[in-house]
Amino acid sequence: MKAAVFHGPKQPLTIEQVDIDKPQEREVLVRTVASGVCHSDLHFVDGFYPYPTPAVLGHEAAGIVEEVGRSVTYVKPGDHVICCLSVFCGYCEDCMSGHPNRCSNRKATQRPKDGPQRLSQKGNPMKQFADLSTYAEKMLVHENALVKITNEIPLDRAALIGCGVTTGVGAVLNTARIEPGSTVAVFGCGGVGISAIQGARIAGARMIIAVDQFESKLAMAKRFGATHTIDASNADAVKAIQALTTPQGETDEPVVEGLGGAGGVDYAFEAVGVKKLAEQCFDCIKPGGTATIIGMIPVGQKVELDGPKFLTERKIQGTNMGSNRFRIDMPRYIDYYLQGRLNLDDMISRRGKLEDVNEAFRAMKAGEVARTVLMFE
């Protein structure tokens, strides 16, 4: 099969022939129909996160089941599925306590390292990124990496739910659990940020402030539910958010120097993975507010926060894939889409072929797209 192969950081992916094995016991062979190009992959391509090579990248896809292992009971050939990198064993402490996205026993869903691997090239094993590797014509995965879905949703839209939508919407609904009528700021209006904005709208936020440095992405954020926008290329985002959220006639002077004022949002989300934005995400929340860091901050970087602000019960937290229970959450997001409450159609800025993967990365870095989706048929 054809696949986009990663040979090392700061190198373009190359389209090559890769061998894929037959499904073993609980494995499923899926024909890839659509794969979104997610910013998380770019972190590895740019070298911000190390990863062994050679590997097939990609982790946001939907497709059709072709073949199943003899112990598979969940899906059958012909089923439409979304794959998810939150592969779960089902019986570790995290899985059993309702946090399968944090599964601590993923080894149980992988092949033994001393045996034949799922992907190979000329007899040599290849790394399967996130236990998925979606930049390929086919995927061989454990059945616990899949959710069976209705045929009513086009598979290019369904692919977005595989990561970006589940991460952004889930960070709002599952991780932060925002309250109706709350105020929200979202830093970064790419695919994940747009999904967080939509999650805030679905949850009933009364004010949704989008922050980005690209005018085109801010205009897009308005279409998806942002009530206010801030161009971070020519404004101090924190001060602008405080100005928007300080009641008219009141001032934002701190009661005690160093504690910060009363202005700010109830909830803030960082959806890029930049140290400065994570710090601004915390600085822009009001006393008692919660900052949630969604983006992948590069390995080795530290986030610095103003210590006295913790005395105001401001909180900062991380999230992993929107705290998902993906076999529950993804069908719900599909229902939101079919009901017209979650806009996936306009999130796809471009469609391309597998050979366009490097151009998709370039367009992402230039701020030209929310999502590029690679189509395999």
C-alpha cells in the first residue's frame, strides 16, 4: 500500500510502498477513506517531540472495515468506523474508573516487539504512530481503537471527529465542564480551537472570545460561534479580554498588588501548544476561573505563572484528547452534526490526496486552513 513515511524531523514525508500484515486475534484491517492533517503530527515533523523512524504518521481518520481477526466481535467488514488514538485495554485502573483516554496498559493492545509488526518495509519493521498510522491507504489496528458509526455522516467529516473535534469539544464539555452562561476565551483558531469554540457554544456560553494572529481565522471563528475576536498580532490579548469582561463602570484594579484584578473569563483554553499562550491563558481568567491547556507544549519547555494569583483560586489544568470516552462521545458528536448543532462541513478548508500531505503542513503553519483532509477515494 501507499503511505507517507516519516524519516526524521525537518524532512518532508515521502510517499512509499509499505507492507501491512493480516489481522491477528483482535485486530481490524480498515480501508482509509479520509484522514485529517492535524497540528499534532506537525509537532513531530518539526522536531518538537521526538519519535523513532521510519514511521507512518497520521492519527485522525475514518474508513471502512475490510477484514477482522477471529476474536473480533465489535465490528464486521463493511462497517463505517472512526479510529482514535485513545486506544484502551478496558481493564486497567484508568479504564475501569472511567478514564479510558488515560489507559495505562496500551501494551495489551499492541503486538509483542519480538514478533512480526503491523507495518514493515522490505522485511524491516516500521513504527506505527499512535497505534494508528492514518497517512496510508489502509490501517491495521486493535478493535479498541475503533468506534462503529452510522453511515449517515460523510467519512471526510467523520475523520475530523477522530482527533480535532473530540479534543476541542471534549476539553470544553468533559475536561472543563463549563457552565451555561459562562464567559470563555479560546487561544488559537485552528481545527482544535474552532472545535473548542463550538463546544462552548453547544454548552451555552454567553461570551466566547476568540484569540488569533490571523484575520482570516478570526473571521472563521465568528462563523463557528465566537461572539468577540481579538487580533493578537496588534493587541495585548490579556488586557483586551479583561476590558471585555470588566462590567461597565467598574475598574479592574487588584485588591492586593500581584493578585490581579477581578476582570477576566470564567474559562480559557489554549489550543496551539505555545508557552506564552499557555501563560496568557492563565492570566486572562478571573478569580475562581479555570485555564485548560489543550495544545502540545514542546518537550523541555516550562510554563511560568504568577504565584500570588493562586491565592484567588485560579486554576490551570491539562487535558488529553478531550478527556474522551470515545465510543460514547463520538456518536454524540455525530448526532450534534446531524442535528445541525456541530458544524463540520465548514471546518474542512481543503481536500487533497496523500501526496499533498507536505503542502497541508505548509498551509497549516501559514494559518491558511482550519483542516486539510486527505481523501483516498
